[in-house]
Amino acid sequence: MNPYSQMGLALSLPLSLGLAAFGSAIGMGKAIAAALEAMARQPEASGKIFVNMLVGCALIESLTIYVLIVVFMYIGKVG
């Protein structure tokens, strides 16, 4: 592997993980804010809204975990 591709990997791996974490945080923040607003408007449906919010947050977080796994797979190729 040439040094330029190693340098590209060394720069892009942490950057991609940071972008994934940032996007995940923004998405989870919006999802939780919307769920809390919905629970405040309809308290009788709060149980169902809460469960759906948890499932959505788990799916959002799984994308960040997938990026972390890819970073760990490619970290051995650097250096």
C-alpha cells in the first residue's frame, strides 16, 4: 500500500467516525425532542411514543456502531 493511501486512511477514519457520531447526535436529539413534544400533547399515548422513540434511537445508534466497526477493520491497514 502506498504512503498516500495510508495517509488518506489515517485522516479519513477518525473524520468519518466523528461525522457519524455528530449526525447520530443530531438525529437522536431531534427524535427525542419530537417524542417529548408528542408526549406533552397526548399524555395518554406516551407509552407507545416512548417505545417507538427507543426503537428509533437504537437504529440511529446502530449506524454509528457500524462505522466504528469499519474503522476498526481498516485501522490495521494504517502503518
